[in-house]
Amino acid sequence: MVTPEHDPFEHTARLLIACPDRSGIVAAVTGFLYNHGANITTLHEYSTERTGGRFFMRVEFTTPNLDLSGEALKDAFGRVLAERYEMDWSVSFARHKKRTVILASKQDHALLELLWRHKRGELHADITAVISNHRTCEASVRELGIPFHHVPSVKGDKAASEARIVELLGEDTELVVLARYMQILSEDFVRRYPNRIINIHHSFLPAFIGARPYHQAHDRGVKLIGATAHYVTAELDAGPIIEQDVTRVSHKHDAAELVRMGRSIEREVLARAVAWHLEDRVLVHGNKTVVFD
């Protein structure tokens, strides 16, 4: 059992910043944290241009002697720095596990990878439920002590299915993961969770958008297949990309072999993307992302 005094997340906080680039930002932020008793453990920054671009920053710091509450720290930062530098910013505390719900269909490889990593302590999330339009993975999910909900996808009545899913998600779900959930979500659904729905698409986007991408790849005779984890937007398979990977294939592989080979890539890519989101490593910039390692 991890006790609070030995929990590496107990006194760790993360600050994410996006703002117009100008001189003095790093000094101002680090000086503010120093003056408030924080110890910076990692700091990454990136600017889109040498001058006049968009500036992004992630700071992880510890607060063992900080007498400010989380809200007090946020209030102080907002008053002292955020307005001056026109920042879009957020402070999160690593001890908080984001409430996460996973949506799945018949194929369970991506889902089980996430659940296995969660059980091993490699995904710092509170997985509150798995929702599926099939019962294929029900037993495996329940064996791990996670609530399972079956919400069938009724042809011609997507609104009813989505309404039930929204009801199950409630008001406090912070992340929705589509682990090969083979349904297209409506624009109304997606709008509820901006940059908080992560999908795994079984191709190296933007190639082979839509259904049966491995079969499309086989028909095209590609030499590489891949997988893409991205945030979901109203446009199909076109949201900001978080992570991608590929593996080499040849003329000897038929479509079924491409599907089999692709599953391992899908598992790894989705798990990395979800972990990075949970660790506040991803900043969205238009239809792109800045991912700090």
C-alpha cells in the first residue's frame, strides 16, 4: 500500500501554458513558483516561430512546503502572471486521477491493454466504467472489478444510444477513450467533451480514413501500416493527432495478417496517448498537438 508520505504524486503539480511568445515568460513563471516555495522538477517549452509565434510550456513542480491550497495557487497565478502574458493556462495536481470511461465494441485488444496497464499502476486514472455496444468483453472487464454497461447500437436510433451513454458518463467524466469503439459519434456528443475524447484509428492518418483501413492498405500495396491516436472532432478521423507508429509489411501479407499485425501497434499507440493525456503532457494548437515528453 502506498502511503501519502511515500506517494510520488502527493505533492506534485503541473502547470500548462499557451500564450503569445515574448521575452521573460520563463523567468516570470519560474520566479513565481520559487517565490511561492515550489521546487521545479521538469520544464519544457516550445515556440512555433523564432519570433512572434505561439509559446507553449509545461512545468512540473513539487510543493512539499507550500501552504497554499490548489485554488489559492491558481488564484495567485491568475492575478500575478496570466493576464499580463495573455495566457491560456491550467494547474493540475498529480494526485488527482482523472475519471475515465472506456468505450469498446467487439474487438478487445486495445481495451484489455488499457485495463492491464491500469491494474499494473501504469495508467494514473480512475477508470469508472467500460461501455460497449457488444457483450464480448463483459466477463473480462468484470473480472477486473470495473463496472460494465451494455448499450446496444440500434440502427436508425443513434440518438437513444448516445443519450444513454451520456447518462452513464454523468457530469464528472474527464476523459472518454474509444478503444476500437466502432461507432461514429454525433457532433452533439463530441461537442460535450472538447479535447477529452481519444480515439485509436487503425491506420497511419491521414491515409486510409474510415472503415476497413487495413483492407484499403492491402489493396494499395503499402509497405508500412500504422495506427493513430487522436482527439475526436466532428470531422471523421481528422482530429489533432497525439501519437502514431508503424510497422513494415510486404506483398506476402494478406489483409487478415495486416489486421493481426496492426493490433499490437494499436495497443501501444493508444496506451501512450492516454498516458500522456493523463499526465498533462498534451497541448492542442489548432488541429495539431504539442506533446512534451
